[in-house]
Amino acid sequence: MGKLMPPLCYFYLLHLIFITTFSVLMLVNSLTLDSDTQVLRLIKRAIDPNSVPVSSYLSTWDITSIELDGSGYKGFITPSIANLTELTIINLSKNHFRGPIPDTISELKKLTGLSLSGNFLTGNLPKRLTALKMLQSLDVSHNQLSGSIPPSISGLRSLTYLSMSNNGFTGRIPEISGLWQLRTLDLSRNNLYGRMPNVPLGLRKLMLSHNLLSGHLPALNKLKRLQLLDVSDYRLSGTNTRDIFTLPNFTELKFSINTFTTLEVVRFLGPETQLQVLDAEGNKLRGHLPLNLVTLPNLTSINLSYNQFLGVILGEFRAKVEACRILYLDHNFLQGKLPQEFILGPKTLRGSLSNNCLKCPENLPICFGGQKKISECGGQNDTSG
């Protein structure tokens, strides 16, 4: 027992032989059938033995669950996996499996969790995936999958977690508002286009960043449980919706690298908002810094860099410096003398005021990078320290 365990593909087969040869009684959830043994042998043969480390093992491999440790196993997913009809969990994440997801996986009617993330899988999603009516978690992120997201995915009514990020999916996002149990939806970093879809009202995390989606940000005031929204690099334009700041559980808003022109923030005088992170970098936001940001008591991370904000930093906004951990206002057109709060403020503050039109001391870390030339500021301000 002191020796390192071999890979469980081998360990499991040795375990079966041990039972057969020595008739040792063991506590197991179900009997091991001959057909199951044959399937396990096929799965073993599908894994490149040269990719199996000597010290590696699988956390579980039984009739109801297959979970590989992320040791970089190479091979493909055999269609014969469908013969393990009692499977409820498949987790092959963080390995080097290649090829398509076999259509036969749709025959595993008891499956509740399917995680294939972090491999090199190609092709489309299985056509009959929606036959998995008990599926609660589906993660195929970080692969090389392609094709469109089938509209029939809305039939997976038990889903609470859906991640298809970092693939090559194309087309429009289908109607998914009927997935009423869905709590997390991550479709970021694909080639999806069109407008932002209607989403389930119970959603808590919505990540659609780095796609080709366009249009305006729709009203989200009905998503009372929403905690995180990431629509960065999304080709959105116009004005952000004011209502999003009133959501009671909202903590993170990220809409960097879009073409928004106006940032409207509701003034909070009553119940506190939970918003902690605001990232609006790389838009076309204009005018003065929105003063209502100071009424968001939990806001500790602000990134408004690479926009077109102008004017002086008013006294009301200075008070936010002491509460912030992260404050990026660089690459705007802010002007005037740097407020003392930035000079004497907390040393833990991380951020930048560079490339503005401020009188910003060059020895101050938050000013590193210098200021714009007078000609770039329209002669508004002397930028010398």
C-alpha cells in the first residue's frame, strides 16, 4: 500500500481481476457486469498510455461516476461510454482528449453532470444532447468546438450551470429564457453575433464577453438575483441602463471595450447597493466623472480608463479615493491640480492617472507614465508637475 497507485484505468481492471480470482467480497454500489468490464477496457485502450504519469490515479471510476484527474491524458472519448447506463457524473476536464463528443453520450439518461472543459475536443455539440433531461451542469469550455448553439438546448430544463466559453461557436444565441433553473451562463470568447438574448430571471452570473454581439444593453431590472454581468468587448453602444445599478445583489459590472457614450449612475440615498466592481475601460464615455459613483458605498474597484472624460476631479469624487482599492482614470482628459487625497491617500491604492491633462507629480506612483501634451489637451491646462 505504500507504493504509488498506478493509473486507475489499470487499477480498476486489476481490481476486477482480484475479485474474480480470489472471490474477495467488497462493498460496491452495484454489480460489475461483463458488458461494463468490456466498456472499461475500451475506454482504457482509447487513452494513450504514453500520456499516463506513473504517479497518476483517477479519483473515482465506478458504475455511476467517471472522474479523471487533470494529468494530461491523451486520447478520445469512445462511443462505447454510452453502455455505462448508470452514469450520473462524467468529468474529463483538464486533459488532452481530442476528436468529437460522441453522439452516444446522449443515451446516458441519468447524467446530471458533464464536464469536458480544458481539452482539445472538436466538432459540434451532439445533436441529441437535449435528451439528457436530468442534466444540471454542462461545461464544455476551453475546447475547439464549433458550429451553432442548437435551439433545442432550451429543453435542458434542469440546467443550473452552463459554460461553453473559449470555443469557436458561431451564430445567434438561441432563446434560453425557459431555462428557469439556470444560475450561471458563460458563453464568452466565441464568435456569436446578433443581439443580447432574453435570459432566465433567476440568473446570477451572465458572461457574454468577447463575442461579435451588438446593439444596446437591454433593461435588466427584472433580474433581481443577478450578481455579475460581463459584456466586455461586445460592440454595445449608446447609454448604459440606469436600472442595472439598482439590482439588490449586483456586485460586478464589466462592459469594457464597447462604444458606450454615457454612463448613467443612480444616486443612492436609501438601501445600499452591493456593487463592488465597475469596469468601463475603453469606451467613448464623455462629460464629467459621474458624481453618483460616490453614493455607491461598497464600490472599491473602478476602471474608467481610455475614455473621454474631462474637467476637474470635483471634491465629492475625491472622497471615493479613501474607499477604493483600485482606481484607473488614465487616458482621459481630466484637468487641473491633483487633489491632495490622491497624494496623501492610502498607499494600498492601485491605479493610474497618467495620460490626462492634470498637474500630476511625476514621483507619485499613480502618475507614472506622464500626462498628455498641451496640444492634446486643447490648451486646457499646464501639465507640468
